Amino acid sequence: MHDSESDTFVYKTWPEKFSDMLKEIGVDSEFKEIGTYDIEKGDYYSRYFSQTPRMVTNKGCIDVKNSNIDTIQIIQKG
């Protein structure tokens, strides 16, 4: 590292990162802990079609304020 760079790294979860990105463009949002919403507990995709992934990882949720969108869920498929 260069001398002018800090040696401290701040760990952020995916909801924290997306919430910060939304704040940069003027959207007020608040990240929540993983597993605190009922929508996180169900299946994400239909199991009837062969092209849908079976393994989906929940990365958390973001509450969006003053918008038609209430909650954004971040998932990872693979």
C-alpha cells in the first residue's frame, strides 16, 4: 500500500453497500438485518421449471422510504 492510503478496512454487508449507493443518488433507504422479514423465509423461484436455480442465497433487505417501492430483497442465485 501507499503511505497515503489507510490500513483500516470497513466491512459492509450487501444491504449496507446498496443502501449507501442509493443515498449517493438521493434515495432515502435503511438496511435491515438478514432474516428479519417474512418474505425472506419462502421460496424465491418456482420448482416446476428446469431452468430455475435450486440454490438461492438471501443477502438481506433494504427499506426504501418515500417511494412506491417498500422493500428490496437482495438474493444470489447459483
